[in-house]
Amino acid sequence: MHDRSSDRIDTKIEVDIAVDGAHYSGHIVNVSEEGVGTQIVAVPISEVLDFHIIERTILELKIKAAGVEAFTLNCEVKWTRVTDDDESDQMLYMFGAELIKPSERFRHIINNLS
């Protein structure tokens, strides 16, 4: 169980994830003023993803929310998890990250979600 200083809001915001020259597509699945929970788009189990994201990795999330001009968040990864979904025969790559200096623009989006 993670100690949280603010409540999480479930959502689905499309993002591009950039880390160490690698790019992934994914979704923010929950969000707060300090952090995000993110899932990489599921991939077939037969296609093992070269997953560069580990704890303490600094990465960029490019937000592509409907009706909002794209912008980037800088984050530090706090945890990662890789699981397989037997029903869909896919791997799910997930991570939680703390935002580094969250922008007012992002805070505005969060306030509109709650």
C-alpha cells in the first residue's frame, strides 16, 4: 500500500512516454496533483516489450487529452509492474510516477476531472 498525500482520480488520458530514447504509447489511468498511474498500451505476450522503465527513472509524458493542446510532464518513476492478462493473452506494463514540478495547466486539468 502506498502512502498518498492526495486522492487519486480514475481517468483515461492518452500519453506518449519517452525514456532513454525509447517511446511507448499508453494511458494515464489515475491521477492526482502529485502523481500519475500509467499503463503502457497492452501488447501480445508473444511480443515482449523492451521495457526501459524502472524505479527512479526520469521520463516525459506527453499528454494528448481531447480539447487540450499537447503538453509534457516530467516524472520520476516510483514503482513498476508487469503482469499478463490471461483472458486477452496480453502483457500489461504499468508504473506509478511522481510529477516533477507539476504545471498550473496540469493542475487545471485535474480540477476539471474531480
